Amino acid sequence: MSGRTAIRVLFEVGRLIGRRDRAAPTGVDRVCLAYDRWLRDLKGVTLVPVHTTLRRMTALDPRWVAERIAGLADRWAGDASAAVTPAEARLVRALSGPRPSRSLMDAPVEVEEGRRRRTVERLLRTRPFPEPRRGDLYVDVGHAPLDGPYGLARLKALGVRPMVMIHDLIPVSHPEFCRPGEGPRHRSRVRAALTHAAGVVANSATTAFELAAFAEREGLTPPPVVAAPLGLEPLFAAPRWSPAAQPYFVCVGTLEARKNLAFLLTVWRRLGETMGAAAPRLALIGRHGWENEAVLDHLERSPPLQGLVHHAADLSDAALARLMIGARAVLAPSAIEGFDLPALEALSLGVPVIASDIAVHRELASGARLIDPLDGPGWAAAIEAACKPPSAGPAFVAPTWAEHFAAVAPLAGLPEGR
């Protein structure tokens, strides 16, 4: 890039900065963090952290943003060499020791006070932002308000090249799994991306296919779309499966309707009835989400599940990896997914995966045992079989962030490496 003017990249960091109080990331949070690392390390790039709301774009103090994101990354990763925390030790004992009379249950996390504090702090670190310059690149991989008055249409009119990532079209295709009104909002976001972005990144070929079908239904001519599977954090990069003597299983994801957890808990109740004291334990790992009443009813009010199914939230990567490594399998029963990072993390660790037979698992989760997401007897039989003495886990080659950015860089007009 010597002799050339640096490319100015306006990177949307509002989501990451807003995660300050989160002890563990979502899949979208992980993507935002990976892009921050990539863009920050690129030569020939001037990185400008911005936060876009419906009506304005503001710049944030770069040093403050870098410190906050570095702190987030350290907290989310955890320490793989450190001793387990007391909370993690309690969960392991509940999964591997004598069956307790009650389940361990994390309560929902109240975040309103933290949200107000973050908003005030962010405002103090905000500085006026002049109009973006023609030729700037705007990168948003966290579903900012793309369709607002200060959205992609305005940026495009100013000569900015917007590049966005679409993680899924679930609110459009399956609105019953989402907050009321989220379907129309997401449709508007996706329309804005396909109409005004210079390029769109899809996290899987499945998502890219759904985008193409959406564009055709909406009568839109989409910009270039690149399907680039997401990479994994280094902690999940090498096989080291070592299942515990007492069989247990792990299911990772927000407690929400599309994860098909009410179905899984019904299967677990049947396992408890048919296997008795030999029934395996189950750990649900994830925060409380939307439309999860049926799941909570099972967890809190079903006597056969007490001491058999446990819930924990906000585990660091190190704690999650340790838990996966000891499991007989990681379960991924979702009705619909755009990517499903935990399933790939487990496969990369060499841990068997039992997953729903849906498009994205067929595309990316090679080696997983796929079962129809409504086949209760099939799931029960697969879980019971996995309780038997384990054999070697499946061979799996995980996608990498280097491969992802090698595919994305030409779309963005950026150099691939440092």
C-alpha cells in the first residue's frame, strides 16, 4: 500500500461497546470482535470507530474504544490455564456426581442499569462527526439500523461504500420465533442492504441462498454477495475430546423458541422415564431469550427434570470448552439457524455433535449426526446410544477467519493481510 492514500474505514462498533457488561458473547458479538481485530491490524487502513443510530452517526474516541474492546475480548476468552471458578465447579459436580434433588438454574440477568451507564459513558466519549468522505468504506457486521434516516441510503448518496453482513433471515422466514414486529423491521434492514450496500457478506451458503430468494421475491437486484463461513476462536481449534465417566450432554444457545429446547426437554423427560438412574444429565448454556416460556415451564415445574437438566449462562470460552470436552456430545436441535457456531466449535474440539437435519447443518457440520428436529424417538435413541463407551470423535476441518477475510477483502476493496 506504499505510496497510496490510506483507505478510511468507518467501522460500526455500537454493538460491541454496548456489550460492556456481558460476561460471554453471542455469535454476532464474536463476528464484530473478529472484524475489529482484522481491520485494526490492516496496513493502509485508517480505522474510525463509529456508532450509528436512526438519525445520526457519531465518532468515538479510538483509544477508549480499543481499551473497551480489548477488555471485552479478555473477559470473553477467560483463562484456559486457570482453575475452574466456583460456579463452574458446581455445574460440573451437578453433571457428574450423584443426582441432586434440584437443578442448578441461572436467573435472568437484569441489564437496564448497566445499559443506562453505558449510554452515558458512550455519550461522554463521543465527538462530532463531519459528513463521511466520498470513497470511505463503512463496515457493519452487527445489524445496525441500516434503514434509518441516517442509514445506507444516505451513506451511498454521500459516496460512501457500505459493506454489511447478513447473519440470517429468520425474522422474515420464521417470525413466530422472534419478538413481535421484528419480521417487518428485519425485512426493511435486508431490503436496505440489498438496495444500497456495495457488497453483502453472508455467513454461509445457506444464508446467501435465502438472500437471493428474498431479493427475487422483493424484485430487487442485489449487490455482490460473498458467502464466507465464520472462523473459530483459537481455544476451539484443536481436537481434545475427553468425555467424563458419567455421561452428560451440552446444548449451547440463547433460551429462545427457535432453538427447539422445549422439544429437547420433552425428549429428556422421556429419557428419565425409560433410563431411570442411568439417564444422562443435560446442561443448557445460554442467556434467557425471547418466547422461552415453554422452556422455563419445563425447567422450573417438571419434577422428572429436576436434578437431570441444569442451566448456566455467561460462561467464558475457556469454561465452555472445558464443558464441551467432557460431554458425550453437543446437541444442536434448532429448528432454523443461519450458522450455528457452537456446533462447529464442538466438532473442531473433536466432540461428537447430534444436530437437527436443517440446511446449515448439512452445509457446515460435516461429521455430525443429523436427525429431523421433530423426530423425538430418533433423538432419544441417538442420545442413549451416545451414553455407551465412546469411540473417537469425528474428523472435522473447521473454517478459519483467515479464509473468511480472504473472501471478504476483495469485496471490500481491502488488503487481505497485515
